[in-house]
Amino acid sequence: MPDSLSTPRYRAATIRSAARAEPTRGSSGSCPSQISDDQAQGTQSWWPSLAYSPTRLWADSQSGAKGGWQVMADYQRWLLHRRITSQRQVQEVMTQFWENGCGRGC
């Protein structure tokens, strides 16, 4: 690499240029709620038990209709599908980080 490309002035100019660049695909420079994510949001209805109240979940578990482990398996399937199909990838990563207890460090 020529010396002129490794100077601090060149690196600073490259960083400023990158900061002015067009937003990447799916990025609008705004908050996540302004990014359409209909495909990922619409899939929760595939697993109706995710919308049940705690009372109904308990009753279903006690009657043997649907165990708590089955509801959690549905929740995991929904999360995986949502994380794969979402247009809000940064939000999904941050949600996973906080759901896991700050990376187990907090």
C-alpha cells in the first residue's frame, strides 16, 4: 500500500466519506418502528397459544391439553422465524441480548 493511503489524513477522509454514504439496504436512519416488518410480525398468529393468558396456559397445562414445554417450544419457533425474516435485524440482536440477561454479565 502506498504511504499516502496509510496517512491519518487519508484515513480520516475515508471515515468522513463513509459517514456520508447512502444508508444500507433496509436502513432508513430512523427508529425501528418506522421500518415495515409485516412478514415477521404476522407470523405470531401461526402459534395461537402465544396469545393465551397465563390463566388459560395454566389450565391447559393442568388438563393435559398443552404442556408448558409445548408453549415454550412454540415461542422458540416463533422467535427463530421472526429473527430470520425480520427487516429490523439490529433490533432483533438487541432483543436477544436483553432477553439473555445482558449477555449473562448483568
